[in-house]
Amino acid sequence: MNVGNAGAPGAGGVWAGAGLGFTGFGHYYPRDLVFNAELAGAADAEGNAVDRAVIGSIEVRSRHVAADDETIDFMAARAATAALGRAGREPGEVDLLVLGNWSERQLVPELAPQVALRLGATRALAFDVCGACTGFVHGVQTAAALLAAHPSWRVAVVACSEYFSRRVRPGSKGTLVVGDAAGAAVLEKRGPDAGRGLIDSLLYSAGESAEAVTVRPPQGWIKSKPELVELGIASNTAVAAQLLERNDLKIDQIDWFVPHPGTGPIHAAVRERLGIVPERFITTFETRANTGSASIPTAVSEYLEKGVFDRGDLCLTPAVGSGWFYGGLLFEL
């Protein structure tokens, strides 16, 4: 296992006192909203043995599917525009743009410079990261490190945009639990007296678990093994426990637990093992499905927009991703 964060338990958050914080979130959902109940037999779809172990029952009621003109860079730019608007920032103020995307990757060119171009962030350094469904954690940790290191940079945008609907075999049970979306956050260097903001981050890789989930050519369809469920549960709970321990927190001090939504069986076990009350366990899984790396920023953006989340709330956001990656963020809105 390679450790992507050098902080030790009890040492406190690596970003505590750095003056970094989220000042705006945004989201974009494709126009086509699909309701699973309208699909013949969808509610009773059994799938194969692996489907039953990994997916369980179909908990997703609706999901979005992107049209051809709703490209990865288009969706990311829309989400980033919304995030900048909520942060009160103009595109020309952006110093750094990091794009998380695993579902529609290409060799060259990278997509992030095209997002910056669409956004009008003409002076920003823009590049892609992956990490599969941990892309938001990967992007935020990367952006935080660069903002902290660069003396003149102040404003970063982390956007995640995914075509998850195109990475499942057509007609399979998996099509019912994944969707397309983009989410974005503005991360700013605000100074040491600006409140807690971004407190901590973790990101780990574990090559020994790389075969738990694979997506390979030529079809590029996702394949999971039954051990994914226990691996996802163990990874999520390990990240949450470490973030809590080294920041001297208890789970009941967290206002909102916002995980990347994997599958129903994973959610239920994580809630039980960590002792999280259901009303504090927040995903958009039932209404938006699993949207990969976009899941966390879209959920935070939606719940801020609805007035459920508020500034000053403390959030813990663990995620797991194929590769194998697992990590999380601790931050105050």
C-alpha cells in the first residue's frame, strides 16, 4: 500500500491552519432524466451472482444519461461556472483547474485545458487526474498542495465530470445504478484567520486490490468481483476512522457524512459499522445514481442549494475507487 498522505494519527489535519477553504460548489446534470420504474422489469432485475453480491436490490429511482452534445468538458464547464458564481469569482481569477474523470479518458489532448477554455479561465494551469471514483479527493488534495506551495496562486477549481452510463454493459443490471453528471468546487487560499475550511485529506493506493474492479478495452465495460463489497466497506471505514482519530473527533461531531455512493450493501454496512444516524448519511444515490468522481461535489452542491447544508457545517467525505484507491476529505463549509 502506498500512502498518499504522510500525516500520522493524532497529528491533526494536514491543512489545518493553511487558510484553504471551499467558497463555492456547483453541479450539472444531463437533460435526459431516466426513471427506473418506467423500464420493464427494472425493479425486479436480478442480474448474475456478482450483481446480486455487489449491487443488491435496486435502490436507484432515477438517473441522468448524457446526450452526445453534453460532453465531459461541456458538463465540467457548466458545473465550474456555477461554482464560481456561488464563490463570487470570475473565470479570469482562476489560477489552477484540476479535472477528475475516469469514464471518458483519451491519450492526448487532456480534457482539462478544454474545460478551462470553455470556462474562460485563460490564465489557469489545467490538467487531468484520475483515481477513478476518488477523483474529487485526488483533485482537491492536488489543488491544495499546489495552492499551499505557490506564493501567488489563490484560486483553484476542482471539477469532476463522468459518463458512467457508458461504462456498463448495455442491458445489464449495472445500467440501473449509474448515471452521468459533473460537480465542481472552488478552493481558495484565504489566509490563516479565515476559519477552518479544508482541514484534512487522505489518499491511499493499494495495488494488491487492483483486480477488484476493472474496465478494459475493447468494450470498456466495468467488471466487479464479489470482494468489492467488503473492500469498499473496509476502505471507507478505515479512512473515516483515521480522519476522526487524528483530528480528535467523534462521529457524532460530524454534521454530514457524504461518501461517494458505491452500492446499497456498502452504504448499509458503513452506516452500521461507524454508527452514523441515517439523517446525517447523505448521498444522492436514489435520485442521481452512482456518478463516479462527480458524486461528492454534486451532492454537496445540491444540499447547499436546498438549504440543508449551511456554512460552518462539518463534512467528512470518504471515497473508494478502482485501482485500488481510497481516501477522504474533512472540511468545514
